[in-house]
Amino acid sequence: MKITILGGGHGCYAAAADLSEAGHEVRLWRRDASALAPLAAAGTILLEDAEGRREVPLALATPDIGQALRGAQLIVIPSPATAQADIAAAMAPHLADGQVVFLPPGTFGSYVMARQVRAAGSRADVAWAETGTLPYLARKHGEREVRITVRALRLPTGVYPARRQAEAIAVIREAYPCVHACGDALSGALMNAGPVIHPPLMVMNAAPLQHFERWDIHNEGTQAAVRAVTDRLDHERMAVREALGYGAPHYPLADHYRNDQWMYGDAHQRLVQSGDWREHIDLHHHRYITEDTEMGLALLASAARWAQVDAPIAHGLLAVVGGFLGRDLRQGPRTFEALGLMALDRAALQQHLHEGERP
């Protein structure tokens, strides 16, 4: 299958290498031509995982998004949600009927990007989808080198518009057989693990994160008190899902720590042992704040307000992070209020997510 990867981060390089090694024709686009140059010149990504290190050839690495998207059946965007607006603007003129766009994860980006592309004038009949986590726990180790510590075993995926679910899931599963349908785009967004695991870790590890040059939030930073807050926040997420009518499995984050039933299976110890997550985290600019808190957690809190679900942990964490950022995070760009969804009743919301905007 012809697959295009958009972006230059850890997940993008991991996806490009992994899918190319699986036999797909993979094209990687990165806006920063100079940063992409070493990979483009070599024509390969150096992949390291449990099987060792090897060079994986790519069909194309290019800063030309039109060239990258031409003829692609599946477009994978593992980039942070903060980059989605710029990517949507760049890709809008080049999309074609029948393409499937997959955001792993999306922070409701499947809905937001679809609307932005349509507003930019694109009439392409495209299906958008998002899942609950990156397909990989991975870190880049050089200009064209990536290490994959864990691959996902289960990827619950929502589709926008939901009427395109069957065809979108079928295309995505050619690349990621572990994908399974979980309903519409909002269901997919409420599977996102980042807004549940990362905000408590940022707030409750704020002092060591600012004191030490490097700190492992998943090792020293994950203690019983932190886990307790994370579990309560996840219960709020699952309560919102149930209030919205989304059924199990909800993939409780507690399974990430206690058994092999979560999206990555039994991965927590491998994540810690890799050492790749002992890193510097800037509490103002890291994506755990700008993406998972300002966007993802704010989305969850707003969905709780819409569904009239009590969510004191979500709102409390937003208040604390807003305190050190100096702004009210209840007004975030991914909230129901900002997206014009707060006034919709249940039937209207479901209809909107199912039908989408017709070409």
C-alpha cells in the first residue's frame, strides 16, 4: 500500500521505518528541509528495536507535501496536535477522493482538521480517523535514527465522519492490523491516553522537573500518590465516555501498570528500562503541557461539562497548570465551547459526528 507519513518527530520516523520494513511504499514528508536532508541523502532510516539495528529504505523523503501525498491511500500523521493546523493548511490543496487520514493519536484532530481542510476549499471526500496512542513507544537518537521500545497491540480507533467507518478501518488495518473500531471521532479522542497519564505527572513532578536537568517521570516520578490521581482522572474519562453512550472496552490506564490488556500490552517496565524517557521537560513548552494538557485535558473537561459528569480531578489539574502558565485553560482551542459543540443536544451531536460535512 502507498502510505504517506507527515511530520518529523519520534512517532513519524518510527512509523516510516516500521511500515516500510513491513513492505509498504512509504513516503515521509517533513517541512524542515535541512533537518530532513541527511535522511533524504541516505534514503534510509536506521531502526533499532528488540531485533537489533538495521537500515530501512524509504521510497521517498521530501519537503514537498504535494509530491508526498500524490497517490497515497493512507496518510499517517503521528505529529503533535499543536502541529495539526499547519499540516492541515499545507495538505488541503493536495488531498484526493478516497484517501484515509489516520492520527495516532489525534486529540479530536480528526474532527478539527477535517473542518479546517474543508474551510480551506478542499472538496476531497476523505475519511479521518484517530486512535488512543502512538503505535510506538519510540525516541529518535540522531538525524535519521530511531529506537522503538514497544509496539502497540491494540489501537481503538474512531472515524470522522462515522458513516465512513468500515472503509477507513479496513484501509488502516492494512498498515496496523491491531486497529479496531471504537465508534466516532469523539470516542477515539476520549481513548487518548496522553491527557490522562501526562498532566498528573507534570503537576506532581513539577519541582524535580524544574530542579534536575533530566528526570524520568515514569520511574522516580510514578509513585503511589501519582498513580492514585491518575486512576481517579481515568475514572472521570471513562465516566464521560459512558455518559456519551460509548461502550467498553475503555482501556483503563491502570492496565498499563498491572497487566497486558492495555494498548501497549505489558510495557511499563520496558519503557523504564530503556532509559529513553529520562529527559529534560520544560513545563511551559513540552508537548505534555501544550498538547496533552492545554488541548487534550481541556477537551476532556469540556466534554464532562457537556455531559454533566463530575470531574474534579480534570478541572483541578487544569487550574494548577493554568496557574503556572498564567492563563485560564478552560478556554482552550479543543474545548466543546471553542468548537461550537456545547449547544448541541445528544442527538444533534451524534448526527453531526456521523454525517460530517458532505463534499
